Amino acid sequence: MTEEYGLLDPEEGEGEDFGDEWEEIDVSDTEADRIARKRDREFAEFRKRLKDADQFKVEQSVFDDATFAAIYKLVQDGYIDAFGGPISTGKEANVYEALGADDRDVAVKIYRINASNFQEMRAYLEGDPRFEGIGSDKKKVVLAWTKKEFANLRRARQAGVRVPEPIAVERNVLVMELVGLVEERARRLAEVNVENPETAFEVVREYMRRLYGAGLVHGDLSEYNLIIHDGELVVIDLGQAVTVHHPNADDFLARDCRNVASFFTRQGIDVDPADLREFVTAVEAEP
């Protein structure tokens, strides 16, 4: 891996309304829930066609009608034109390759409402001012998590952090940029031979500082949530990212710094977690 990882510029004109996304995010019933309750002929046919598709046969037991309705709504709105195969499957979500508007390849992330570790999700949501009043309702927790990931990706991108572009969100379904095709999968930093670790580290720490300056802490940053695509370092999995106002934000940031320092130390760079943290927090979040 010999690319020089150029930094992105923050989007001009953004950040002036910093704090808008800290407002409470609505997790009440969406149009998808209303479609699922109505169950008209067109939706019923779409649901059956999707459930019978090879890539969904195994998953039909974990997707409720409202999840199928969310996909249906995204198709109606032009965000999804056709589905491909699964990119990844996990306890909380499956990610599928799909064709979006203008023949663009996109990734569709579908969170399971019956996620097995929703209690862990709650730990990241509680204390975040955007999600006050979510409580213990499993459906609301998963819907909030999905919208949280969308909001975090948008905020990170505005701050000049290379993340998958968020495109649309409907209930527990998130549509975003597909970084690397399935047959040419983008590699995690942990999977490659880092030939220029100094440059890679400079980019990672700058992205950490930009996230912090935008009021966010990744919360699970490591070589497994950083991927390489077309010579760029891309930060992924921002679902758990919290605001700097979160009661555990300092602990999450300290863990991120330890993980990043540990990886790059193994690459031959002398990185002190405390020094990295000082660099990241040197830029105060905007008021």
C-alpha cells in the first residue's frame, strides 16, 4: 500500500447551523409503518417478490412487514432500483449491494428490529441529547440507532471526514454510498500491509480531530473500522458515534486513542495515546 492519503476539505458553508442534529430525532411511526398496516395489493406483491428472492430467502424470518415496507418506500422514492447480493451479515444488520438512482451502486444496511444486543445500543444512545426519551422500547432503540448513523455520517462528511455518503434513511433501513464493489472489496486497514504508516497515521488523527471538532466521538475506532479505497482512508461504522456531550464520550475517546495508538505502534511509529488525545481535543467543538 503506497498511496498518499490526501485529506478532504470540509464542505463550504456547512457547520453554521451546528447543533441542529442534536434536536430530538423522531422515532414515531413512518410512512413505511402506514404502508405495512394498509397492505394494499402493490405492497403485498412487492413483499412476496422480495421474500422469494434468493438473497432474502434466509432472512425472511427476521424482517417484519414494516421493514419490507421501508424498502418498498425507498424503491418508490427512487433511492433503490434493484437489489444485488449480501455484502455482509451480522447480529444487528445485514448490508446488501443495490442499484440506486442514475445507475449508481449503493449499499443498503438493514437493521434487525430484534437485534440481540440492543441493550448495548442503548448504552450509546442514553445520554445523547438527540435521543432523550427513547426508553427501553426495542423498536424505538433500533430506529433511533439507524437515524443516528445517518446523522453521524452526514455530520462527519460535512466536517471533511471521508465516510460513506449517506443517501436516505427510512425506518430501520439506511441507504449509503457503496465503497468498493463486492467483487473488488475495499480492505480494512487491519488486512493490508501499511507501507507508509506515518502518512496514514497523520490522516487518521486529523479525521479524529475533525470528528471531535464537529461534536462527535467515533466510539469504536480501530484498524477494523478504517478501510482503504482508491488510495483513500475511509472511516466506517459510525452508528455508535456519540456527541461530545455524552456522559461516556471521554471514555470512548480514550479507547479510540488507545486502539489507534496500539495499531500504529505495531507499524513502527511511536504513538502515545495521551499525545493523540491532546491533538484530537485541541480543536474545540463549535458552539
